[in-house]
Amino acid sequence: MPTDPSRIVTARQMLAHLGLTPADLIAHPDPSCRIPTLAEYLPLVAAAASPGTRRTYGTYWNRMAAVLGHLRLDEVTASDIEALMRQVTATARSRRTGRQGRHAGEHVIAAARAVYRRAIADGYLTPGDSPAHRVAKPRRLPNPRRALRPEELQDINVVARTSGNDVILDALLLRLHTETACRRGGALALRLVDLDTAHALVRLTEKGGTLRWQPITPTLAERLLEHAQARGGVLPTDRLLRYRNGQPISSRRYDHLWRRIGERLPWVAAQGISTHWLRHTTLTWVERHFGYGVARAYAGHTDRRGPATTTYIKADLHAVATALAAMTGQPHALADAQPQPKPPTRCLEPGLSR
């Protein structure tokens, strides 16, 4: 709609009465509309982010603040962000599972885009003003993870159960991840209240706050309860997996476990095998013997990406329990009454070391 000429005249008269010109308004904008610097804005972004997002991007936000923090959000250019990405990639710490810094560079771009998505939502910028979205992410290389062969999985379990300072804990970790295909975060978050021994289930809280009940063998359920109670787990909210001193385990236990296994099995260290390979192993086995729909449910995948067919092939808890029973050779109360024939080999041994 065209501006009312009478309002323009009135505005000019008011400015003249106050002894101001339009140029004075431009030179002294409203402080509430001032675009903050990157260093000023990043704490607001971190406060609005989920704990998982802060863990993933926090380091890169700190790097952005150190290098570009003095610039306003609208002063940062695509070249600034790309230069930071190159710097982080070149100085990335060499890790056992590293990819020459490519993941670090990818995280820089993702972290910067998270900042500018928040700035757009807060009204400081328009979608076209985001410099982070004008920088291409490094192309992701094919994932080297694969399903472990039965003999490889057996060798890993033997080493875990015959070395180290807490073989009971390590055996439980490997068994839990192989039966459930859960991620490390899901295992670390387990509490006493998340264990249902009557129905042989664990409640997993994983990426994106997803929540699901996952079948486990009755043997594992009993061992997990015994483990927690013997190590000081009393309250429903107490952590399930604990050190001998009663403290809940952290992700460092996984790092020590795989470092020790790699020292005794050089091929484990050479290939960078980690806990996530157990997830690949179990889900591959389930998909081969029970189909994609059951494997998807077993993995806890709830996103809507992929072909529309996934809407019609959802598997329920009973299907997952049936796959678990066939894989482990142990019956489960929630398994279908007419389970599918057992395959000639299983990726799990029937027993579980105490």
C-alpha cells in the first residue's frame, strides 16, 4: 500500500520541531535494534541449544568467538567462515577414527549455520543474509564401518572378558550394545527405572530425545540389575552402569576399553573399530534375516526421511523381540508365538559371563 502523504508531512513537522533530520535517526539507531557481535550473540545461541547440540558445536562456537567474535553478525562474510573451516581442518587432532579433519571442517559449517538460523529466527537477519549457508560443507566420505564377522566379534569379547581391571563391566557393555544396537549415549543414560526385568526391557533415551523400550534377554536383564545393586544403585534415578567404586561410568570407559582391545588385537586398532560397529553388526544381521522394517524398528529410527514405503512397514515391539530371540537363542516373553526359523549362525553367544 502507498504511504499516506499526510503522515509523511506530519513526521517531517515533528522532526523539525525536535530539531532533527532523517539522517540523525540513521546515525543513531534504536539500541534495541542493534545487531550484536558474534561474541555477544553466541551465549544466547548456546543457552537456547539442547545439551547434545552444545556438546557437538560448543568447541566450534568457542573458535568462532575467538576468531570472529569482534564482528557483528551482519559483518561476517562467507570467506571468513570458510577460512575458519580450513584452519580447523588443518589443526584437527589426530584420532584413531579421524578422517584428516574432514569431520571437524563439516562441524564448523554446521555450527555456524546453527548460529545464523537462530539469528534469522530472532529477526536480526533475513534468510538470504546468512554467510554460513553460502559455504559448502566438505563432501562426506563413505562410512568405513561394517558388520563384524562372528569370529571377529568373538575375539573382541574374549579380550574384553580376560583383560582389564573390570571385566564384568566390560562384558556387560559389549553384551548390552550387541543385543540392543544402542548408541553410547543410550547406554550411559540408563537408570534403574529404565530396566524392566519382568518383561526383559530397557528404556533407551538417545539422539534427539527419542525414547523407546528395547527388548533384551532375561539373562542380561538379571545381570544388569545385579550389577547396579552390587555397586550402589538404589534409587530409581540412579545410573545403571557403574564402576566398582559406585560411581556411574562415563564415555571414557569406552575409550579405555577399545584402546585395550586394540593393543591385543592390532586389526581392531588399524580399522578404528568402536562401539558403533556393534550397532552395525546387529542391525545388519536383523535386516538380513527379518527385513528392513524390523531392522528400522530395532535401530529406533523414527525419522520420516526415505521412501514413503517406510510408513507401511512399521514393526512393533513383538517383532523386535522375535528378532532378538532368534539372534541370541534365548526365548523372550514378547516374541511372537510362531517365531521365524533360526538362522544357522548367531552373532551372539547364548551365555553371558558374570
